[in-house]
Amino acid sequence: MPLVPIDEKQYSIKIDLKYGTLDNFTKNIIYKKPKLYLLDEAADALKRASDLAQAMGYKLLVWDGYRPLAAAQKLWDAVPDPRFVSRPDETGPLGHARGVAIDLTLLDEHGHTLDMGTAFDAFTELSYHKNIDVPMTVQRNRFMLLGLMKAAGWDFITTEWWHYQLPNLRSYPLVKDRYIDSLIMDE
Ligand SMILES: [Zn+2]
């Protein structure tokens, strides 16, 4: 199962890989040459989700997809908390390192992010699905994203409103594509 490069135009989405910038919780650039990849099955599911978002006048903004294991290690070193970061070994779910997880939000027709109550990677219970301490508009926006992602074939996790993954996560092997990893990490 190959990794597929994801292009903004082809998928009608926006891409802003946060680990390719300083604007992430590690305050370091993790991807020296950020480029979005997903496993082919996940790429198809992203296209379905993008079509559903567009049908409502929205667009998907993607913050992360395939994440090399070396990058997962750096995130774990910064925040070793399994509620929010995958353990970089066989005990962690590591959806991103399997190429079947994605972090994203919705943009309105003006290109503004919908109010989801917290920023990406806000490691707080306010980021949990089913948290009703956030305003009603935030709950609606989150459930709209959840609904279209579920309909497109994605699964959610309880602790992060921005994270989706294909069902049966552990049936997908860790990718370990040294070539693509070196392209992203530039190491
Ligand atoms: Zn994620």
C-alpha cells in the first residue's frame, strides 16, 4: 500500500502542515521539507470528505497526515502523554505513522477557520469531543466536521476534535518508507 502525495488543487483542500513551522507545541520545525502524504485508502477517504465539505460551502484545512516515526519520536519527547501523543513504539496507536490518520478543520467560504473552541494540539479537556463546556456554536461546528468525516469513512478519537483515522487502525503497518521520510525530515 503506497503513500500518495496530496495536492491542494487535486483534493480541493488547503494544507498547512504545522510541524513544518514553528507554530506547533514543540516550538521546533519537525518537517524541514513539509509535504502531505497519506496511504492510498486514506487519500480516497480524504477526497470523499472534501467533496462533502464543499457541498456545504466549506473547505478542509489539513494540519498533518503521514508522520514519519522519527517525527513521532520528537513529539513524544516534547509531551510524553499518551492521551494526546502516540507512544513511538508498538504500544502506541501511531495512526499518523501508518499513513491513515489526519488532523484537520473546516474553512468557511471566506477561508476563515470555523470556531472549534481550541487551537490545534491544545492538550486540554476542552479539545475532547462530547465536551459541552464549549459554546454551542463550537459544538455544532465540531459535530459538522465529525458527521462529514464519519460519512466519508473516518473514525474519531475522544480526546482530539481535529484528529481522524481509518477504522481498524492497527491492521495497517507502520509505513517506514526511508525515502519519503528523508524527503519530509531532510535528515
Ligand atoms: Zn492526529
